[in-house]
Amino acid sequence: AMTADTREIEFCEVEAARHERYLRPDRNRQFRVVACGHPAEDDLPIFVDLDALGDMEAHALSNPRVELGGVVLGGQYEDEQGRSFVVIADALRAQHYESTPGSFKFTHETWAEFTRQRANLPAELQIVGWYHTHPNLGVFLSEMDRFICEHFFARPGDVALVIDPCQGERGFFHWTGEVPNRTRRTGGFYLFASRHRELELTCFAAYLEGKIMGANDPRSG
């Protein structure tokens, strides 16, 4: 479970959601897109850049004995039909964190470091959610995780990614604001990359699905 002192986490700037029109990656000929899991028709479509997910997976595998985490960057958009979707283009690993096998804590220094790192990134990359690991615990949101979502990532389109590096599982949750379940797990998500990296994209997705096993696991970085 993830814990946080609200006096510390409040230093994360709350940004206004910008749901501008944007071309979905699966309709952009510049990209190739593959589905991971089974995204449902009524799921919030979540498109994750191959390198961004690769970095989060490598982070998760770097220490499977304790919980790790960070924030995801990108944008919350609408397609030409006015349907919302999310693009995750990058991720920032939490620094100066406090963690145990069953908890992870953002600190004031964590958010200060995020602010410093974002100063060197394009302004359009907004914080659109967070990720953390559940080593050998499975994919779910604990009560404290839900508290974090409700109080700090509660805009329409905000997402949470949970990775279990030991069991090789991962899942996205998105904020709905509906009672009683304010967060909802999606059936899957979409991984995308340049059309020139189609083979790499397909192989990475196959590893995530457990269809390929071997020594050269791309998730290890």
C-alpha cells in the first residue's frame, strides 16, 4: 500500500485538466499500436509510449523487495468524436522516497525533485497520474492507494498503474468519481511506438503477455 503525509504531498501542484482535441496514436500513421490485455469498449483508452513503459518496468524490476513508484506524464485529450483518452509519453521515478515491502511514501523532497525534472521537459507534458509496484502482492488498489487517487489524482482522465514485478502482472486504474467505486480497473491498455520500431513494439508486448520468455527480457532495461 502507498502511504503519504498530506502535508508533504500537497506540494505537488494541482494542474487544470486540458482536454483538447488530439489525434489518437492508433489513428496516426506515424505510430504502430498494440493492445495489451483486453481493453473494453467502455474503458478509458490509455496509450502508453513504449519507452515510458519500458522505464517503469525496468524500475519495478530494479528492486522487487520493496515498493517503488513515480508519476506519469502526458496529456488528457478528446478525439474527433469527443471521446476522452489519455497518452502517457514519459515517467519520472520518485527520488528520496521511503519504502518497505508493503508501502511507498512520497516525501516533500520527492515533489521538489519532480518540479526540478519537469523544468527541463516540454510544458505540454502534464502529470496525468502515478505508478507504483506491488512486489508479489498482485494488481489492486489498497485503501491508501485509493486515498491517494481520490485526493491527489482525481481529475477526469487521471490514471494509476500498478506493477507486480514478481508475478509479471500490471494493470491500469482510472478515476471515475462514481460512488461507491471512484476508481475503475481497465481491461487493458495500448502500447505505441514509431512505425519504424514495429518489431520491437511487438516483442515487448509479447513479453508482457507472457508469450515470449528468455534471457533477453526487454523489461530489464
